Amino acid sequence: MTSIPIGNDAVVALHFVLTNAEGEQIDDTHDGDPVLYLHGAGHFVPGVERALEGHHAGDTLTVTVSPADGFGEREGDGPRAVPRSAFPADVELDPGMEFVAEGEDGQEVTVWIIDVQNDKVVIDMNHPLAGQTLTFAVEVLSVRPATATELAHGHAHGPNEHQH
Ligand code: ZN
């Protein structure tokens, strides 16, 4: 198989190690399956996608992204506590989980769980990594053209096509 460069409509598989500005490791995808994404569809970290343009399978690169090119600037009033009863009773709540809720004006908003206490849940409207300068050490595993189905769906499909 010929190697194609990373560009729009390529499906990229990669591993990365993520560290924050203090050099603390936040994530290492080697613990699990590679990240698979459709390039140019806005699903991966914008600054990293840009840096990956033109790279090939086998390449490694280290990219530092500002909040604007990462998970965004922090906005709003910060974390706040809401009653546990605001969430479905049958769902186990853990820090880091993401929920889509209906905002006061009826539009959908995403909230992240920061902490779970007895009858209260601390939530934040900001992504947990918002406002942070982040460094990704990326290892490109494979690059292939997206299939027609993937392009129609607007996202990459894993080894089994049923994972979404
Ligand atoms: Zn799909």
C-alpha cells in the first residue's frame, strides 16, 4: 500500500502522549487503542491537525498548542454544584464524564463532571483541558483515504463498522 500524506479526507491512526505546561503527563493513548480520526472534519485538536498536514505513517512529531488551538479558552463562571437528581438515577457518574444538557434557553449545552459528592455533582461548562497550553507527542501509525461511507458520515470508522 502506498503511503499518502495527511490531508483532508484522510483517515489517520495515531498514538499520542499528552503533557501540560508543567510537564505533567495527562494522557497516553498507548494504554488503549490508537486514536482514529477523519482529517479536516473538526473532530481532533485543531492545532495538532494543522501540524499533522503533510505527514506520513511512521512520522513522529511534538506539537505544543495554545488554548485557542487546543480545547478553547475557559469561559463563564467556572465549576458549580448541581443536585445529583439533575442526572439520570441509573447512570454512574464519574469525574471527566461529558453530558449534553438542555440550557435555560432550550439549546443544547455540553457539561463536564468535575467532582461527585454525596448528593451534589460539580459541573463545568468548559472542557477539562480548556485554558491550558498542551504538548502532544504524536506517533502517526497509518494514513489511508476515507471510504465513501466515512465521508458520508463525516467520521472515521474503526476495524468494526458498528462502533457508533
Ligand atoms: Zn459512521
